[in-house]
Amino acid sequence: MFNKRAKQLAAEQAPLAERLRPREPADFVGQSHLVGAEGALYAILNPAPGATPTVRNMILWGPPGTGKTTLARMLAQKSGLAFETLSATSSGVKDVRELLDRARARLGAEGKATLVFIDEIHRFNKAQQDSLLHASEDGLITLIGATTENPSFEVNAALLSRCRVHVLKPLDEPAMDLLIDRALAQATKPVTLAEEGRSALRRYSGGDARRLLMAVEAGTDMLAAMPEGERVLTGQVLERALGERRLRYDKAGDEHYDMASALIKSVRGSDPHAAIYYAMRMLAAGEDPKFVVRRLAILASEDIGNADPGALNLAASAIHVVHFIGLPEAEYTICQLASYLALAPKSNSAARARMAAHAVIEETGELPVPLNIRNAPTRLMKELGYGKGYNYAHDFEGGFSPEAFLPDKIAGRKLYEPADQGFEQRLKARLAELEKRIADAKATPQ
């Protein structure tokens, strides 16, 4: 009796996110592309009466609070397999081996395989991941790994090849609203939700269900001591309850795009002070540093390009550093990159060339490649004229053969026009020299 009451009290005192964790597929919120009627996992989660679905090895990849652990538990429940979990942050090879030993013993004694859920599998090193290979391949275990990082980079290729990857997305507004309503229904005392309070909750959570429910819980706890007519959950109440002012930065709304726009325009306008300011504003508000550095990498080609080829190299290096170091130390790298790009010579020649190429393709369609520059790996292709008349550039003075490479219909069309900025001045002079040689060759009788 005492244990039963203790469990009941523990359940009542559990965080709201745990109390609202769905137990059945119908209660799962979001990820309709996986759990919906046409979703990849629908048949497993909703088997026919008496049927036992087969669960395959998989990686669940998505941001925090999108339902990876809950989904794994549901899949285990529907599969009828024994369920074991490991956390990559606290488990080593020894723990994996012990788990596999238990799985073998279970399979031998009960004839039941084991579903193993590994949270944050990207934190397992190569040896730890390798220890799962044979067991996941021969059916001893069914592996479900959860990760917030791109598995293409963080999961061994050998293990990844044995798994299907399912991508989970941040919760959209309808899903967040449904969770908010469910959470408010759990409040010990009735709470009125202001519309701007609802918007603030969405902004604060950023599509993270756990973060959303934690915010609702903090707000309702704060309002519980107030008279009924004053229990109104607003953005201001949330800021006080959470002790944060990050609510004003909406990762998916206008301010997100306004800040990103200000950062890009500051760099394009060669103002390193403003560039660093907006970059740090975004990070201080909770923006993903990978988003910031990706935007700067795009700018390195779009607004600087060949005026300073080193800009793209520095941006690529910054992406690597931010990925492996993270905040707060990665702020140094982002400030270095933002200031360098702001002070680099500017050219949008690559961007204009891109648009010009798209316009030509839209206008002319799929023009055939000239026969002389087609590959001719077979005798038949050679007999058809593939590669005939091609001049190997290195056989000519300066490694250049003055001939045409574009399809005949657009021969002579110019797409790339270097600017008079930075290193691109040299490219412009080189292009002019080559164009003159082509013109001279055309003017010279054959």
C-alpha cells in the first residue's frame, strides 16, 4: 500500500513533460511524416489486431524535444521486443558488451530479441559504435539510435549503412498549440492564456516540446498563488517565471530574419563593428551558431567571391571549427570570420553568373554538348564522332587552346564578368587575354 501511494505521489510530482509523455501513437504530437497515416512508421505503430510488426535498425535524427525517445519507446512496445536503453554520455564499450550478453541470454532462454535504444549515439566513439555492428546485423538486437547531429558525419559509415535514417522536425505551430492546451488542462488551478503569451511560448520553445512544457509549467506555477481573475499567462509573466529575456528573439519569425538580414547587410556594407554586433546578438538570443556561420559562408561566395578567394576558405574552416567546438568558444571564430568578410573586397560576379546561367538554361533548355568535348570510352562512340577534333589544352602554348566549349546555339555567350575588386582584377585581365586569343584565332585564316 505504501509503495503504491509513493508511486502515485512520484507521478504527481513528475515534471509536466513526463506526465504528458504520450503512451499511444494517437497521442503523439507532430512528425506526421513519420507517424501519420502515410508516414514511414505508421504501420509499425498501428499494427493489425494480433499482428506483431517488424522494427528495423534505425537512426532518429532531429533537434531536442521532437519526440525521439518517446517514439523509440512506442516502437519497442509495439514490436514486442525486450527493451533496453543506453546513454552514450555515460556508457562505454563494457556497458555495450554487458547489454549484448544479456540479449544473447534472453534470446537463448526466451527466444526473444532485444530492442536497444541509444540516446545521443553520436557521442559514441568509433570503437563503441563498432561493437554494435554484428549484433545489429545478425538480429541479436534491433538498434534505434537518437541523435541531434547529422548522422552522415557523426555515425560510422559501417553502422549507418545498417540503419534507416528518419528525420524528426521541430514542432510546427499547430502541434505546439495542441501541447500548450494539453498542458494548461493539467494546471492545478485554471489559467487564462493571453494570445501574446501563446506566441511567446512558441517563440521560447523553438519547436522543442520539452522546452515548451517546461515554460508552461513555470508560468502556471508562478500564477498559482494569484487570485483566479489575475491568473493570466502573458509573455511578461513567462519572462519573470523563466528568468530569461530570450523570448523576444523568434527563431522562426520576423526578428530571426531581421537579425540575419542586418548581419548580412552589415558585412556586405563593409562594417565589421555592426557585423560582430548582430552576430553576437543572435547568439546571445539562443540562435544556433551553425546557422550564423552558414549564412556567412553563403555571403563569402555571393558578395565576395573571387575578389578574395580566401574568404570562402576561412568560412569553410569556421564551419568546421563551430561544428566541433561549439559555444561559447566558437564566438571567437565567428567574430574573426565576420570581421574578415566585412573588410574583404566585394564582388557579386559569382552571384550574377549564377543568375545568368539559370536564365540561359531557362531560355534554351537542354542543349546538346558539342561532339568534340564529349567523352568517347567505346569504339562506337568514337565512330559517331565523340571527341573528334578535341584539342588537349596542355599541348598548346600557355596551356590554352582557343576553341569553343559552349553548345553552338549559345556560343560566345558571356556569363561570368569579373569585377574590378581585389584578386578578381587579375582574373578580369586573364579573361580579357584569353578572349583576345580566341578572337585572333577566329580572325586568322585556317
